[in-house]
Amino acid sequence: MILRLEYKLVEHPYKDELSSTGELWSEIKLKIFDGNNELVKVILDFQWNIVVFLDWINDNKEALLHEKFPSIRVRSSIAESLFQFYEELGPDSDSENLMEIIYDYRQRHGIRFALRGTDVDNIYIGKLNEVVTISLYDNDEDKWSFDIEVESFINDVQNALYSIGG
């Protein structure tokens, strides 16, 4: 499967606020396509500052492409593994070091961290069993995972950064 970034600059809804200086408001879409270039799923459809989103991907690209998943019980996807890790933590858990490792991993792989201050799903991109995947797992009804070819996505990000002057 192929992960693609699509974005379109739009008028900033908070352009009169001082904090909006330097922001490029955009419609941001992440889409999965199959080998025949047919749309399989829209992963993300959101409006936010495209610069922050692209910078997060660029800053974390090595981790997204190469970082091994932490040493916890691996489930069917990264998202499910992380979800179940937190579900299974007991109130008396003494694994503070492991929790810090998992949180740091989530910061580098969770789309939510690219869009801080928003309410987006817990979508993760990362390497699992030697394959880069993108996945979501919030409960048994809302879950999916795709093995993806991510190099073209990283190229899309690099081209977008170049075109917006980032």
C-alpha cells in the first residue's frame, strides 16, 4: 500500500490572532492507495498548520523508517500494542522506565503528536516486523493496519516543505 500526503492551503480561521503569525493553515489529508492507484482509505482529513505537521514528519523520519518497536507484547499492529500496553498497566505498576520509553516512542510515531492541541485518532507510523506500517486501534470496532511503502510519502513531505519554503 502507498501512503500519500495531500494538502491545500486555505484561509487561516484565526488569522487576526497574534499566535497565527507564520502559520500556513491547510487542509491535510493522508490517504492509502493500493498498487493500482485505487483509494483504499482516507487516514486523516484535518485542518491545521501544515508547517508544524511537515516539520514533525521531517524531524522524525529516521524513527518512522527505522526505529524498532519497544520491547513490549506485540499485537497485530503498533496501535493495538500500545493501546493494550496502557490497558494492562496496573495502578501499582513500577515500570516507570518502560512507560517513559513507550511515551518517547509515541512522540516520534503518533500523528497526534504532530498535531498537538487537536483531537485526532491515535494513528501510528512505524516499523513492525521489518515492515513500515500505519495503524489505528481505539477499541475492537475502530481498528485498522496497513503495511505501507513510506519512502514516497517522505518524498511528498520533502517536496511540500520545499514548496512552502520550510
